[in-house]
Amino acid sequence: MAKHKLIFQPVGAKIEVEGGANILEAAAESGIYINSLCGGEGVCGKCKVQITRGEAKPTSQSIRFLSREEINSSFVLACQTEVRSDLEVWVPPEARLEEEQILTTESMVCYQSPQDLEIKDTLDIPSLLYMPVTQKIYLSLPKPSITDNLADLDRVFREVRKKIQAPTLEISLGSLRSVASMLRENEWEVTATLYPIDDHCVEILSLEPGDTCAENYGIACDIGTTTIVAQLVDLRSGAILGVEASHNQQARYGEDVISRMIYACSRGGLSPIHQAVVETVNTLIDTLEEKHGVEAGNVTALTAAGNTTMTHLFLGLEPCTIRLEPYIPTANFLPSASAAELDLHVHPNGRVTCVPGVSSYVGGDITAGVLASGISNSAQVSALIDIGTNGEIVIGNNEWLVCCSASAGPAFEGSGTKCGMRATRGAIQKVVIDSEKVHYETIGGAKARGICGSGLIDTIAELYRNRIIDSSGKFPRASAHPRVREYEDDMEFVLASGDETETGKSVVITESDISNLIKSKGAILAAMRLLLNNVGMSFEDLERIFVAGGFGNYLEVEKAIFIGLLPDVAPERVKFIGNSSLTGARMALLSRHALARAKTLAKQMTYIELSVDPKFYDEFVAALFLPHTDMDLYPSVKRVMGG
Amino acid sequence: MAKHKLIFQPVGAKIEVEGGANILEAAAESGIYINSLCGGEGVCGKCKVQITRGEAKPTSQSIRFLSREEINSSFVLACQTEVRSDLEVWVPPEARLEEEQILTTESMVCYQSPQDLEIKDTLDIPSLLYMPVTQKIYLSLPKPSITDNLADLDRVFREVRKKIQAPTLEISLGSLRSVASMLRENEWEVTATLYPIDDHCVEILSLEPGDTCAENYGIACDIGTTTIVAQLVDLRSGAILGVEASHNQQARYGEDVISRMIYACSRGGLSPIHQAVVETVNTLIDTLEEKHGVEAGNVTALTAAGNTTMTHLFLGLEPCTIRLEPYIPTANFLPSASAAELDLHVHPNGRVTCVPGVSSYVGGDITAGVLASGISNSAQVSALIDIGTNGEIVIGNNEWLVCCSASAGPAFEGSGTKCGMRATRGAIQKVVIDSEKVHYETIGGAKARGICGSGLIDTIAELYRNRIIDSSGKFPRASAHPRVREYEDDMEFVLASGDETETGKSVVITESDISNLIKSKGAILAAMRLLLNNVGMSFEDLERIFVAGGFGNYLEVEKAIFIGLLPDVAPERVKFIGNSSLTGARMALLSRHALARAKTLAKQMTYIELSVDPKFYDEFVAALFLPHTDMDLYPSVKRVMGG
């Protein structure tokens, strides 16, 4: 395809693009950020630019945003106009975004994960006003002389003030110590990394030689009890460069949150378990940096979301009081820290921020999820269910939010089940049982290695539908199914025999596994019913249900309803949003406004402590069946299975 | 004298005082701070209190501030009312100062040094609104419960907000780490040390067990090239508990500023010379803490003033560029740091603040001097001359300030002269030569050990007056004076023979010493003339001359004029204000307003670089005589010595 040259005035930025690219994207590529509230959908009319040389015609869709005079003067909407020839484009001031105000949307992000794409239309676009935690600016300083004898720091401040608005500029003593030689050894040409503390005060985190503005990266991190996921993000464009996940190395000190707290508060102390999570995060950072050729020194911000215990352990805060009544964390709103304080493998002065939480059992991961799901942006009453280790639930809309934790356990994360695994290559993620035959799909089409969350849900649903297990999740004493067998005092169902698997061992689901999974789903369903009850509502009132969690990508809503993990609502009301903790963390990394929003949300959410509610146990017991003791709550299942 | 009991209502604070004490002082002693803008002079009328039991009559001076009704209701001005019987005093809310607003004046400070007392009437009282760098408050927190389940940090913040106004509260991750156990191990009764960063934001530096509000101390420090002086200050009352001084241990790396810079920037590197000043300060801190029974952990703030090089070396900043044209420091406005960053022997989270400077050769010590001298509070044109190592001069009033550095050298600090010493015990501080007899006084009346600044000035003046030296400072080739002798290729005058001294060695002044001192005084006088010249003024225009420096306490103005160190003005215009760098540092320690004032002053002062002024050398050479080449500038000396 032909290449065309574009020049953007009044700045004079030049770029060469392939024919067919739109002007909005071309401008962004050249470093000119044009206002586009709608993210390039052609529906906000903010990206009006004038074609001053070359030809481009407005599309019919854009005409409604342009006056006759503007059309005659060759104005177009940048996002709706394809480049078909060399162009000179004049960007009027009102259409131009200053670097700090750049708007990005999830849809502009070049990431491939279905979970991430899934989520895009629920993102709160205006709140994502692009202003990352840190920003780099290039400074070419005039050399000092007897007549211009400002101190080095004042000289730097003077130059920074020409580029950004900041009533107060700050620098730490540690960073100041290298300023004199940094300036002189680099001919007074340096790049400053800025950290806007608030609207008034900007801290200079570091100076480095030359112009490194093109290299400013951040890490968004979901610190799960079972799994830790990190994304490498280009802070300039908002693009996700890569993602890595790993088991939380803390698992060696205990599989669940409670056993890790006990370890930290008695036997082993906080230090090893704090180190373990930091090491896990560092391993992910190292891999991301290596794979994408990014130097640690160019990663200047890390934003993490995790449950309250994980956040405490990550920051080296004692988690002990979280575990015991009245369940008090040290802090829900965590101070930001330098990377050096936590020994993270990024720039030592890089800023580490944690998304704030609500209480000991509704942490920053849930606040991040609310941010990402956008349930607080709409008048519709929605639920967010995070089926991670704890099973947290948030219900509400743009006026109110209530939340609770179900203590569901990590069964759907693949933990605590015999062949459970994370949703990675080789995990069985989709299962259909047709009488004696089992059809399954693995992630990546690889040989089976185990079962991930969606595979477990499918399996239980299929076993129940085929009546291979009963509504209490048990295999009948004398099961004649050829795939059901007894093994080490437990009954199990063989999904894949050893000759089909990578390990040579069968992939199975045991009766104990099923019992664990039923307990998990029961806790979640019971918690949701109780939370709704607290606000005088029932399942029917939920207009949308967002399900977050680390299962595979093909989880079928019908099957989750079939086993009673979700209420029996119309399947189109349910949306899987994948790892919304990670998405929310990335939003807070890319936008100070999103972080501010997260703080407001965390303050707004009313936490309800289920453990002191006597009705919880009754609800829980009633939910320990497939799909529920009260089949009238599940008419769709009743139709299939009978009452 | 009889003792009387006072009780202050509505607080109920009790105190027993001697008859004759005034109510304002008695209140302060009992911990009740009454508003008194004028510092107890009876001229502001702010300290109205009501005598509710006992008898006290208003003075005639105070009647003008009291209405008839108030007089009938036994209102008096606290500062104008002596205690003559037991009293109950009601302090109305408008007369009561909250702890943050307490006004202190140098005159209320219980310090004994004549220099310190000397300075009191020049202090800018309203600017000294008492608000120390750090403040302690006691928190008795309600224990958490299921219904009051705020996180620990929010619980602390809630309680702090009941006591102080602070839109934003902050804590560092490091301090947060111990909060949970601190609260629980101390039954939720703790003391918070607060550091108000600005009007909006207060940082909690630390929490400690129980109520330690009574123990909050600060260190004010003058970091001189030759001598370092530190004061231990009670931050609650403003009282100076003690003062210690010591040679700057950096001297081992070079006697003067330049040689230390050369050392730091080439041979030895910054580290040893930075360590040396920190060690010197630590030795002083250790001594002060030990002598006064103060624990390091209760010292929560340190404020230092020093010249720009000393400040850089203290903070570990490279001083190299200060020495070379165009003489640029890393910073004049220094970031505050934690004591731990500098390894100072106070609370590790204690705040270390440096008084800001103006340029490479007019540092924070001079800003502190301007603050302490108050020259910027009056319309009168005044000069501040700091005869320390550099010999800095500031001229101006409340509208303008110009300053320069004379690079005079440390001769008047006792350094670089054979028997020179600091103004401590055993230093000859006063000398009268009566033909062949020498009368001298030593500090503390001890056996002579050496000569301090005032002793050196006296000696030269007396030698010249007695024509033992000529106007160029030389002993005549064939001097017949019995106390003049030749020793090691130099001529010297014996002030005290070995049998009178502590060391058994003679205390002498040599021809080289005199030559050094004349160079120092010549540089200062030349700089002052040039600075005045720059603003179109001459000596006669100076309405007040404040002389700061570390000489003895009995420096005679007439003798300083006689040798040509000071211009020939009426002696009553000259005031010795001692170590004004230390006084200014203490002001900045005790009052955030004073620190803010110092910042404004540092910005206001116009620095004039003498080294590039071709007239300076001529002026300097002309001043290398006793008192000056041009005797018409010194009519008072001409009258004595002839023209």
C-alpha cells in the first residue's frame, strides 16, 4: 500500500503512514494528541482538524458535527478521515490535547487477550483521562554563566515550569545528590521523570542523560493469593507490551490467605513471606523487561491491586490483625513508596502505588474491579462477582455500592483440586460429556495437563446433566459409568486418560474436588443472596452481572448457572470480564483520574461483614446443592433436570 | 519572697509562683499560652484575662485596653499584672492560644549567653509565631470493634483530625509498618509526632507508646567552616536547654572552604568530608542529649544554617561547582530530609531542614543572620556583616537587600593565627596595652590558652595605638619593646608569657598573624564599600551595623573601627549580635513562619559577585592599612594617631 506524508501544524510534526490510516491515529503516532472523547468512534465531534494541503473528504457520519463554513474550509473529523494522499493538517488549539490530558481507551490498546477486549465496552471512558503515574520530559538547559547563575536545581525547575504547570516542584535529597554531575556530564541535556503528587505538587523522581522520553514504562500488577499477573505498559501510548503470570511463591508458606497470615504472625515472621511475593513480582518484571528489551531503569511506575492481605504482605505490613475479629487491617489506603523501599527490579525511584481497598476482606483488587467494570457509572443495579480466592461481591450502581466477601476459597482458581491448574497452555477449559464420551478443549490445543476454572465448571455441569453425579455432587455408590473409578479412598471421573495427556497421568475430577467446588460456589451464591437481602433486593433486580476471575476464556454462562454458581438470570445479562483487578490496576497506572476515582470508590463502598450475620450459615447450607436446595430459584435447571 | 498559688480556668491548670511574677509568664509556666502579640510589652491588649478569685488591679498603662465594664468585672492585661496573692484566673477563648499558635520571643527564652540576649530587641516578634517544625500530640484511640472497624491508619487519622486542622494526612510506608503492633501493645494510647509539610498536608513521622508530649526537642545548628555550634531546644516551650560547640572535624581535610572543596572533588571524594561534618554534629548532639538527659528518640527536628559549601557537605551534595566560575551550587533551597538519611543521632524520622541560601558564597547562615537581625523589618538602611570564614555582607531594609561575600578568610575566628582559638574558656578576649605593660582578660577568668577574635582585634588596635606596629601592621626593624621578639624567622609580640598560661607556652601574636588579620579586615571593608557603591550609597547612609561572628563577648566597637574592620561611624550604631546564624536556625526550628520568611528573604536578596568587579582589587589594596590608606575615611583614628 502507498505511503503518505503528513505534517501537523502549528507544531510541524511529521509522520509517514500507510494509505487508509486515519488522521487521528497518524497524529498520535507523530506525537500530536487530538481530543477524542469517544475514542475515535466518530460520535463526539471533538477531533475537528483542518486540511490545509492535500485532499480529504469528510464522511457522511461526520457531517453532522461540521458547519457549512467548516466544510467549505476543509474541516474534517480526524477519526473519520482516511489518509489517501500527502496532507498538511492544522490542529486548532481546542482540538489539541496537552500531553497530560491525553485520553486513551481500552480499545486503542494493542492487546490480544480476549478478557481484555471483552472488557472494553464497560470501561468508563471519560474517567480514563490519560495521565500516567509518571511522565518524562526532556530538558535542554541553558548553561549557567555569571549573569545567569541560578543554582542547578532552580535551573532545572525553571525549565520544567516551561513545560508543565506545577506551583510546587520537589526533589528528594537522594535524587538531588547526582544532579550537578548529571547536568555537566551530559551537556545540560537531560530527561526528568516527573511524579505529580497532586494538583499542586510535582516531584522530580530522577534526571537521566539525554532524551529518553520515548522510553517510559510501567508495570500493572494483580497480586493474587494463588497467581500473580503483571503487564508491561508503555506509559506514553498506554499500549500493553506484554503480560506474564506466575504462581505466588508465597504458596510454600501456605496455600490460602489464612495459613499465610498465621505463618507471618507466628512461625516464620513477616520477612520471608514478604520477600516471596516481592520475588514473584520481580521474576515477572525481569521476564517482561527481557522479552521486550526494556531496561529496568526505564520502568518508572508500578501499580498493584490485590486483596488486603496480599497488599499488606507485598508492602511488608503486618497482616496479623486482619485474621482476628474485628478484622482490622493496618490500612486500606496505602502510602505510595519508592521501588527501592521494596527492592523491586524497576527504577529505584519508581513509584509504587497500591489500589486502595475497603476492608480486611474486600481489598484493592475489588476496588480495581469496580473501576474496570464500570458498575458505578450507571444507574442500572449491577453485581460484580470476583471468583478468585475469596469470592468477593459488590452490588450497586452510580449512587450506592455494598460489598462483602464470601471466603469461598481458591477452588475455581484450580487450587485445592487434584488436577486443577491456572488457565494456561494445556488446561482443559471446555468439556462436553455425551453419555460415555468426553469431548474437551485445551488452551492452545496442547496435550491436556490439568483443568482450569472454566473446565471445572463445565465438568460439574456436564456430570450433573448426565446424572453421573447427583445434586449433592456425589457419584452413586454403584456407578456403572466406565470413566468413574475408585482411587485412594475417593471416587473420581477420568476426563483424559494418561495416553492423551502431556504427563502420561490421567486428568480427573474427584468427589472431594466436586465437594470443594460446591462449597465455593455455595459460599458465593449465599453471599450474593444475603447482600441483596440487605438492600431489599433479589436476583431479579440485577440488571447486569460482571464475573471476574482467572478461569479460561470460554466459560459458558449457562453452565455456571446450571451448577448454581450464578443466579438463574437471562444469560445475556452476565458478562465475564476476566482479570478485572489487573485491568483496574492498569487504569490507575495510566490515569491519575482513575486512581482518584478508585479512592472515591473505596470510600463509597459499604462493607457488610457476613461472618456476624446468623443467616449466612443457613443460606450457605441451602446452596450446597446443584444448583440449590430450592429448585424454584433455578427454573431453567428445573426444566432440564426435573424438580 | 512569698509564693502564691494560681489556677487558670477553664482548663484548671495550677502553678505556684513568686510574688511579683506577671500573670502572662505564670500562665506560660503552667502550660497555658495566652495570646500576646507584643511579647508582653503591654501594647497590644490581646492578653485580657478575668480575675475570678483573689485580687489584682490593672495598671494605668493597661486601662486604655479595657472597657469600663471589663474593669468592673475584674479584667486585666495578663502581661501587665503582677501576682500579689493567690488568684483564680479565667482565660477567655479569644485570649487563649492553641499550642500551634504560641508566640514566643527571644526575651522569653531562658538562655544566658550575652550574644543571645543582645539580639532580642531586634527580633521580628510577629514573624516568630510559634509553630515548631514538629509537634507531638497524644492520642487515646477507641478500640476497634465489628461496628467501628476503621483500619488502624484511618483510626489514627480520625483522632489526629480531632486535634488539628489538616486536609491531608500522610505517613510513610516505613512508619506505617509498625503502626499495628504499636497501637495494640500500648492499649491504643500513643503519641504522634507531626510534621506539617505545608498548610494543607501534615505528615505523621512516628507513633510512640503512651503520652510523651512533654518530651519533644529540636536541635538548632550553625555549621561553620571552622566551628560548629548546636543548641538543644525544648520545642514545647522554645527554651534553650543547652549549647555545645566544637571544631569542625572537616579541618583535617583542609583549613578553609576551598581546600575542602578541592579534597571532596578530587583526592578524597565527598564521602569522608561529608562524614566528618556529620560526625561533628553527632558529637555535639550526643553531648547535649547526655548532659540534659534527653533521649535521641525525643529529638524530632534539626534545623541547620551554614554557608553554601558547608550545607552541601552536610547534606552530601557535591560542592565542586561552587568553586569554579560561574560559581553554581547544586541548590540554594534544600529539600528537607529524614535524620536517618544523614545518620544523625536523633529520631530516625526526625526532620532535617537547612535554612536556604542565596548563592554559592552567600549561604543559609547569612539568610539566618538577616532573619535574626531583623534588618529586613525596618525602613532604616542597615548592614549585616558576618565576620566568620568568608566575611559576608548584606545591606538593605524592608524593601531591598543586596549581598556579597568578601572571601575574608577565618582569621577572626582564631584560625590561621599562631595562638588563635575559639571564644571559649581561657581565650584572651580583651587586651589593653599600657606602654610596656599588657592587661588582658580571659573568658571564664581561666589561665590564658590563646586569643579569640575580640582579643585579636584589641591586640592589633592596642599595638597600633601604642605605635608598637606601624600602619602596615609591621614591627619596626629595630623594635626596642621588651615584649617584641624574633622567633623562627618571624617577629612576634608576647601577650602572656609561659608562666602565666595554662600550657606553659607563651601566647603571642606574630607579624604574619597581623598581616592575615589585616587582609581579612581589608577584604571586608573593601566589600562593604563596593556594595554600598553599587546602590549609590556610602558609609554615612548606614543607620545600623549588625556585626555577627564568633568572637568573644566584649568586642569593643571603637577598636574594631580603630583597625579599620568597621567604617568610622558613631559607635552606638554598631551592634554585635553574636552567632546570628545559630539564632536564625533556632527561629526556623521554632516557627514555620520564620522558615517561610527565610525562604522569602533568600529569594529577595540580590547577590553581587565581587570577583568579577575590577574595582574590588583596588579597594582591597587600599584597605590593607590600619585603618585605611585614606585616613580621611577614619577621622576618629586620625585624631588619635595624626594624619
